[in-house]
Amino acid sequence: MSTAYLFPSTLQGLADVSVSPGVGQNGYPLVWNNSLGKWVISLLPYSSLSGVPTLGTMASQNANAIAVTGGSASGISSLAVSGTAASTNTTTGALTVSGGVGIGGAVNVAGAIKAGSAAATIAQLDITGGSGGAAIVRLSRTSGVTLSYSWNLAGGKLSFTNEDTGLIAGQMSVGQIIPNHAELNIGGDMGGVASNPGTPGLIKGSDAGGAGTNVSGANLSICSGRGRGSATPSQLFFQTPVAGSSGTTLQSRQTQLTVSSNGITVAGNKINFANLPTSSTGLAVGDLWRDGENIKVKI
């Protein structure tokens, strides 16, 4: 096979097919253009080549760093980052992204998830979902005692539910029972058509823990809201339901005890002292005791 050699003067006719006329054409190959019937200076499409080696992966191209700046890497079926650098802020770690990240599927994270900015003025964790009252956030413990609790929104209420028993531990709402009042339930209001009694509730201070004897539990303070200046102080109201006529309508509430800065007011029909001691023996000054039908105070 003979080889043809072209002198530089032979290629002078290619000046009119410059990629950028008047600019140096370094690095561009000559490609035969059959439509024009001549050689032209042009980029060589990789797809037009045959018998070429397969390009390596991005990692084998540059094992130390891969940067996509101002462009995109699309059509990648999977991407594994095997680095072990820990992330302590938004610019450290095995994988860092300067802009936002859109993910169409589930995200599984083995470590802690940290989000948000101290200077942010909008919600830093915005989670939507819970169609039909299903759980939006689930907290599960898989070591030791297995527990699973969830938060969900349904019926205008935010409920905290034990998913193992199906019982609602607590609910928060506004105006469900009294219009424009913030409400907090111990347990959940029973809905549906079935006959479901309410769940007993308990508010208490923390119990003593750890080893040792004669260890005190924690005090519990219940206080109404504080006003300003000489405004009328708020009050504590203790209410109970009162029976109505037979039927399915929820019973109404009635205040039985009011605690205010002026003292304690009892609004019920009676005060029962059935368990008062019947002698002043052993009582402290100020204690009540019953002497027949008379109530006495130890002095």
C-alpha cells in the first residue's frame, strides 16, 4: 500500500472551511465532507468511529476527583461513592453538592441527618404526605424493646400514636371542643361509629430513677398564663362532664373548681370529706378532721 504525502501548499484551499475564520485551527482534524466534496476542518464525532476502545468509567478517568461544573451527568443508572470522609458541614464529606438535590425515590441514611441553618426564616424540614390520615413521620426502635410511634394529621388534629398497640398517646388541635382554644389531649378522642370509651390519661412529674433509697420524685407545677402589669390575673378551671339526656351527643362540660389569685371556689353540688380523720391525734396544725357532723381544724 502506497502512502500519499500532501505539502502544506496543497491544503491552502481549505481556508474557506475554517471552524473560526481568522483564528488558529490548532487541534482540529481534517474530515471528509461528502456533501461538499472536499476536506473540512471539523470536530470528529466519537459516534462516527468504529473499532474504537470503550471509554472507561468516570472513576477510572480520574480516581482522585470528579467535578461536573456548569453541565450535567445524565443517564447514570447508579453512582457509588466509596470515600470515607466524614461530613461536619455542607462543604465536607465524601460527596458534597453546592446546589439543591432532587431525589425521586427513598433515601436510606446510616448516620445522623442534620439539616437547617441558624439564620433561616422558613421551615428547615418540610415533610408532606399522610394521605387519608396515614403516618407522616415514624419513629422506630429496633434494639431492645421494639417500639414504633408515628405522627399523623387527621380530623384537624396532630396525633402521636403507638403503632404497636394502635392507641393514640396524645393529640394537639385548635378549637375542636372550644372554638379558638388550643387543646392538648392525653390519649386520643375516639372517632368512628363503634362504641369506644375514652383512654384514661395521666399528667405527672418524673419518677425517681437509679439506685438508692428514699429518693424523691419530681414536683409538678400547673400554672395559668401570666399577664402584664395590673391586668386581671388568669385562673385555673377544673371541669368535668355532666350527664345529659340519653343518646349519642357528647356531654357538656361544667367547671367544678376554680383556682384564682383570690383563692379556691368550688362550684359543684357538694364537697365530700368522707376520708377525713375522726380525731385530731397526730395531725399537724391546720389539718382538717371530722368530729361527728362538724368539720374542725387542728390548731
